[in-house]
Amino acid sequence: MSPCIGICTLDRKSGFCLGCKRTVEEIGRWMMLEDPERQKIIDQLPMRKIA
């Protein structure tokens, strides 16, 4: 399951998507990642939203 919420705009300063808080690289390889790798990224998202 993807954390995408359909707001696909990158913040130039942070490099994170304004919607899901993933990087371009993470978004691009999301479908190729194994579940543990996806979960690791998902676990980081709350802290990215604070920053």
C-alpha cells in the first residue's frame, strides 16, 4: 500500500513530496521495494511531516 494521497508536488527545500513526504527516489522505486523496505520508509514519514 502506498502512502500517496494524491498531492504530488515536491518541496524544493526539503526534497519531500508535500502530500506523502517521500523523496522522488522513494516514489520512483516504490513498486520494486519489498514490504520491509516500504515499512521502513512509512515509519519515517511522521517525523518528516514535523520537520
